[in-house]
Amino acid sequence: MGGPNRFSPPPRKIALAGATGFIGEALSERYRQKGYEIKMISRRPGHISWDDPAAITEALNRADLLVNLAGRSVNCRYNEQNRREIMESRTTTTQTLGEAIADCSHPPKLWINSGTATIYRDARDRPMTEEQGELGSGFSVEVAKAWEETFFAANTPSTRKAVLRIAIALGRGGGVMTPYINLIRFGLGGKQGPGSQRFSWVHIDDLCRMVEFLEKRTDLSGAFNASAPEQVTNAEQMRTMREAYGRRFGLPAPAWMLKAGAAVIRTETELILKSRWVAPERLIREGFEFHYPTLREAMKEIAR
């Protein structure tokens, strides 16, 4: 006689591609706690290699969910080599996953691809929504558009597809909060540049819950802005972050200083000075409820 679990179904399966950073680690831990079998695809030793298409296809076969977060960091100078690597690290991996899905006998039910809120123009007049937002120009926008075009061009008729245009993800234990905390502790947490540029963000917990929301809502597909409903100015952002850590004052950093500093540390000022004003219109309309709708609530949790 078999035990009580003799006829229990196999565990649900999620494939996480390129999920070795702050967001990927949060997602893998969340789905591990939910009891999912997790297949990791990346260049990290011990994971399924991007150079092994047969293993990728096996990992995706019968998966309930595929989440692709692969992409080289944009925190660098945009020279020719870095531009090429940033672009190819997103489009090539996305194309590889599309080809693997096409080879599956039982393709994944849902494929969520990471995108970026940077796809929209520098917005200082109104928030950018999925339906009324205007796409921008420049290298970062071209990467964002090529990434989504590659994703939606993949021939995967049996797999529902959604892209999350992710704003700046905030949470404890890593990501962008580490440099922000260091600025605040050293008294440098004032406004950056004019301070009027908008800061769109999302708490890491809400971002993970968006993935779960889309998995459950089998009627939803297409592009979704993964950002909180409150979008603050940079000056408001830095003040709220300072207050969360008990600091009333922070020296401002004018644009010329940011440009000089960016050259020294080999990055681009666009990451700070571009006005990202992005509203999650579709998610709100479909009934998604944010645990952290305001930056003050998010920072209270992060700084505790």
C-alpha cells in the first residue's frame, strides 16, 4: 500500500532566467517558500547554462511559469563595447528562451519578461501609462524597445506572455538602497540635480506579488508598468529616505558634480537625472492592491 501522498500531484515548477540579482533572489526565495520546484538559468556555476539549449528546453517543459530577468547591468559608461553587451545580453537571452519554448512538448503556461520603465520619455508634465505613455529616445530607450520587440516576436502560441516595465526596485538587503543608505549616512542625501525629476519606484514585495498576480490572472497579457501608485520628485524622495533613517539634513548634489562623479565611478548620470514618471494604470484597473503604495510606507519597512 502506498502512503497518503501516493497520488499527490508533482510540485509546481518555475524557471527563473538571469535571476541572480536583487530581484531574482527575492523571487526565488518567495517561490521556494511556496513549494515550487525552481530551475535556475544563468551563467553562474551550478545553474543551467545559457549555452545548453537542450537543458533549457527541459527546464521550461511543463513549467507553470518562466520569469526572465537576464541583462547586463546598465550601471556603467555607455561606450561601444558596453552598449553592445547591454543590448545583446537582453535580446539574445530572450530569443534563446523563445526558441526553447518552441521546442517544448508542454510549453510554460506563462512567460513574464523583465522590461524597464526607462522605455518612456523624460516626463515632467504628466505620468506615463501603458496606453497613454510616450516612448522616449536615446540608447536606454532603444534597448528597452528592442528587448520588448524580441519578446513579443517569439512564436509561442501556447504560452501567455506579459512584460513588466519595472521601476526602481526598493527593499532591504541590497539593490539601490545600499548606495542610498551610504549617501544618507555620510550626510550627502540631499536632492540630486534640480530635484524636480520624478522618481518612480516599487517595493520588492509588491514586485514579487505582481508576478503572483499575473500568474493567477490567466486573462491578462501584454505590458504592465511595475511601479508604485505614488511617484515623488527626487527632492521628496531623498527627504523621505533621510527621515526614515533619522537624518534631517543632506547636502545636495548639483548636476555638474553628478556628471563629474559619474565619470570617476564609470557610470551615467541618466540613472539619476532622467525624470521617470510612470503610473501602474493597468494593474490598478485590474484590481492589484499594493502593500506599499507610498514611499513613506515603503521606507518605514525597509529602515526598520
